[in-house]
Amino acid sequence: MPDLIAVTLTGWRRHLHRHPELSLNEAGTAAFVCEKLAELGIPFKSGIGGHGVVATIRRGGNRSVGLRADMDALPIIEATGLAYASQNPGVMHACGHDGHTASLLGAAILLRDDPAWTGTVHFVFQPAEEGFGGARAMMADGLLQRFPMERIFGYHNWPGIEAGTVMIHDGPMMAQGERIAITIHGHAGHAAMPHLTADPVLCAGHILVALQSVVARNVNPLEAAVVSICTLQAAEAENQIPDVVTMRGTFRALIPAVFDLVAERIRTVVTNTAAAMGCQAEIGFERTVAATINHKEEAELARRAAASIGLPVRTDLPPTMASEDFGWYLREIPGAYAWIGNGPAAAGAFLHNQLYNFNDDILPVAANYLAATAKAALGG
Ligand code: NI
């Protein structure tokens, strides 16, 4: 039977991998999830907070728990060359949400077929995790009222850690994060007559460098923060100093007070550096992701559940500065987020790399972890 589940989940995962959809556009993925749930005879509601789907198994009692997976893909051109590589050009499941979705369906199968528990389990298939507010959208659409759950659990696959090893920390797992959009307004002109311009490209260069002083010189070295500018767009012509340059990136911190300090310093550095260069800068912060901070009791419960089914458990890894909007759930109800080792990251294929791939071998591991955690949470 476990073999059958592994084969089934692998097929589903590869189907999803072949048909990735960007955040807010997960219509096909949600339809696939609904189709499988219908085949499994598990009732569900769709269209929650966008393309969100919630399936529910009720077995009496008054205890309840939520299990969550994310469904969206990334705007990355896949380079794996796999037989089941993305058929949606420029879109790739480079974070393994295809695997998360398939393994949550697997947990639903395991719990459906397991008579040894009572209570209610809600399976939350969440859209728009990659910085597009899917968790908040589902909660704004009444997720926690319409599908009351005492606690919530979820996981992310983790390349570079031995396949199937489960990591669950007390406290911070992942950082609070926010996107930065900077627009620098100068005055356009001929590349050979810079004195008649205000050069936003040169200004952008200074801002790019100056922003690195925020973490280096404003944040306590013993507290973590990161500022990264990742896009820079200027003129098309090589002989025009343009009017406008835009820069976008993200910043993150594990502690809210550090996060607020970094935000304030970014604003000051950008505005004043632009002024010094004779330009004006507008700065926008958007789409905040809450830090994912595990609740101690639930983290312990999840570790015990993982160990009870024979999975190796680690707690010795530091948190990551990546963000994960599972943190929003943990602000509302207790729960815990785990990492499950995806095996070696061959050729440096970590998350969000064009060569990354979810390891199908951990599909049954993750499904069993989620099912065991739900049962433990329900007191089974
Ligand atoms: Ni992810």
C-alpha cells in the first residue's frame, strides 16, 4: 500500500511540475486538486481567498487541526531537462510546491484510510505563497472561521539536508520579509553632456552600495537581517542618461524590532543618497510576510509525531532568512512549520534555482509526517 501511494503521489507531483502556474493564477492546479479530492471522496470547498481549496475529513469529537500546502510556481525558466519539465514557458516549480501539494493529497489519503483517529482535519491548499499574500487572502476569506482549526502544521522541502530528515525548531524558522521598490527620478540627456542631466543611473549605483551599510553598520551583528537589491532597470539606449531608474529587492529580519529599524534606515539612505546626487527617490514597501515563529508546544508535538513514525529529527540548524507566509497562520493560531530534507542539492540546485527539483522519494515521508502530526494534534 505505501508503494502504491508513492507511485500515485509521484505521478501527481510530476503532472503538477509539468503544469506550473504563477501566484494568483493557480486555476489549473486548484482544479487538479479538486479533481483528485473528488476521486478520493473527500469533500472540499474551492475559491477560498482566490484559488485556495480546503478539504475536510470529519470524524466526530470536538478537536480540529489544519494541514497546509502551497501550490504556486515561480517566473523562472526551467533548465532541468526532465521528461516532465515545465510546459508553461518561463514558469517553473522551482520551490517544490508541486511536491507540497501532492504530499498533502497523500496525507488526505492516509488519514481517510486510517480508522485510528477522531476529530476534524482541514487540508488547506494555499495559492500565492511566493510573496503574493495567499495566506492572508485565505484568512480574509474566513479560513479560520469557516474551517475552525485549533492548530495548524505545514512543511517545506529543504535541499542540502538528507532526504526525509525532519527539522522543527522552537521559535523562529523563517524571517519576516518585505519587498522594496525604488524609483529614482533624474533628468534625461545626452551621455556626452552629463552636466546637463541629473543621472539616476549613477545615483542608483550609490544607493545600491549605500544600502549595504544598513546591515553592516546599523544592525547589531548578533541579530540577523539582509537587504538585497535584485533588479535594476534604466534606459534602453547606451548614449542616453535616462529620466528614471527603478530598483527592486527585498529585506528580511528575524526579530520585528530589527525589521522596523532596517525599514527606517532603508528609507533614510535611499532618500538622502538620491538628494545628494540631485535626484528624487520614491520608495515603496509592499507585501509583508510575517516571520514564521513556531509555537513551542506544537513544535514539540510535531517532533514527537515525526519520531514516532521513525523519521530522523534535527533541531540544530539555524533559522533561514528566507520568508514563508505560513507565518501569518502562526500569528492567529498555534502551530509549527517543519523542513523536510530533500537530499543533496546537486550542482547547487537549491530552492529557486533553475536546476532544482523536488525529490519524489520524500513524498510518502512528507505525507506520513503530516498525517502523523494531525493525529498527534487530535490526541490520537
Ligand atoms: Ni517555497
